Amino acid sequence: MGFIKKLFVLLILLACAAGYGFYSWVQQPLFEDRPTIEFAIKPGSSVRASVRQIQDAGVPVNPMLLEALARVLGKANQVKAGSYEIEAGKTPQDLLNKIVNGDFSMASLAIIEGWTFQQMRKLVDAHPAIKHETLGLSEADLMRKISPEFSQAEGLFFPDTYRFAKGSSDVQLYQQAHTQLLKKLDDAWKKRESDLPYKNRYEALTMASIIEKETGQKSERNMIAAVFINRLRIGMLLQTDPTVIYGMGERYQGKIYKRDLLTDTPYNTYTRAGLPPTPIALPGMESLAAAFSPAKSDALYFVARGNGTSQFSHNLDDHNRAVNKYQR
């Protein structure tokens, strides 16, 4: 066999060996004896810069081979910036699929029914997986980023558990929770009962927030709604303590006194008729439903029994007797 033929055969053998080695590398686990590794790819990164960032984060991968794999498969321009995790047992092929498909590492945040917006914002501001773009903004400035329709944030975010890609903007999270609230509010407004004493959906949202704060008993929310709606219909003061507490702000230290009930604020429903100017909390679905579909009752009063339930009354005499029985 001539020299040229021998060289040609050798090159073929070397190519086959290299191809087999490359194939084996693609299918071998990157690591098996360490915990999950987190890494991030910066926006605008080329495939070469991306694989270097992955290696720098501690992922034991050959960056030249990973880049070659991306180019061979025609995926070099499909790498997506974001935060990722790679688990033990995953192969280079798995890793490439992850960064091409945008299989980002996820985080979650739970917004609780009955929280105020300030409680929600405190949690969002402290979340380590969120990109904080609203820190230090006034509430009005924050709302300008979320919705041009509203300048005050209270009540305008739906309480739920939200999953999001690590590194997502807090603006995105607020927009998601706000959009969900508006959708549920609009759906309920379209299906509302006739003759409800609301001028618009925002007043109904305000009522739902009061219902949310007045009871933790889901079974009583429709009756609580009936009492307050009946009062609105006849021009009777709502006289609900949660609105007073909200109006007190930081002055509230766990108790309200007679002087607090007599001190006028925009939220004191003992001194001002009608609904307060804004919601007082983030209402959940049951409270929204109750505000739009109250119980069929002419009750005007209720008092806590002391066991988590309430006694409802249709007139003041019955209410006073219930107060004497359960409160005094």
C-alpha cells in the first residue's frame, strides 16, 4: 500500500475515533457526585461567551466541545440568556438542550389573601431570585410601570402563588398579578347580580377587600357581603373596624379604641358614609365572588361569637342582645 493510501486510511481511522470519542462525550454525565449547579447566561452573549460563563460558574464541561456541539447541530445562535440549573447525571446534550430551549431555573412567591399591598411589596423587594427594578419608587411611580389606569396599588394584585424564572423583573411579577386580578374582576363584573349598589368595578373590588378582612370563614363571606350591601342601599354607615385600622396606618398597634373610631380619616367608616376611597387589602376569589353575589338576606348587623363565626341580626335590638351574649 502506498504512502498516500496509508495516510488516507489513517486519517479516516483518526476521524472515526474522534467522532466516536465526541459522541461518547456528548452522552456521558457531566458530573454525578455533587449537588445541582446554578449558572447564568448574560443577555447578548455569543455561544462562545455562553459556554465560558457556564464553565466559570463551576459546571465541569469542556467549553470548546460544547461550542462545537452547538455549531454542529446548528444551534449556536439559539442560546437564550437567563438563569439555569444543571443537575447531577445530566449530559452535555442535556445542557445544550436546556440553554437552547430556555429551560430556566424557577422560583416561586406566594401572595396571601388579605395582605395589604405593602406586605406584598415587602416580600417582593426581599426575594433573592427577583431582579429589583422598583426599589425606592413611590407607589404612584410603580403603578405607572404596571398600569396607567390606576395610581394607587392597594387591592389591585391577585393573591396567588406565582412561579417565575429566576432573574425575572419585579415589574413582570407585578404585571402578572395585576393582569390576573383584572381578569377575575372583569369576569365577576360581567356576571354580577342586578341592582348592586356599585358605580363601577373598583367599588366592588373595595367591597371585596372589606369582606376579606372581616372574616376568615369562607362560608360567611356571602352573608358579610349582604350586610354591607344592605347598609349601602339604605345609606347606613358601614362601621367596619378593618377600614379604621387601615386608615390608622402605623398608629395601629394591635388594638383600636373608642377615640380611634371617632377620629376621622378617609377610611373611617364610622365617621364617613359609603365605601372608603380604595380597597384595604388584596381580596381572594371567594371575597370577590361574595361582593358580586351576596346572600339573599336583609341582615344589617353581625357580631363575632368568639369561635370564629358570626351572629347576624336584622334589627338593632336583636344585635344588641347578640352583643350582650357574645361580647359582654
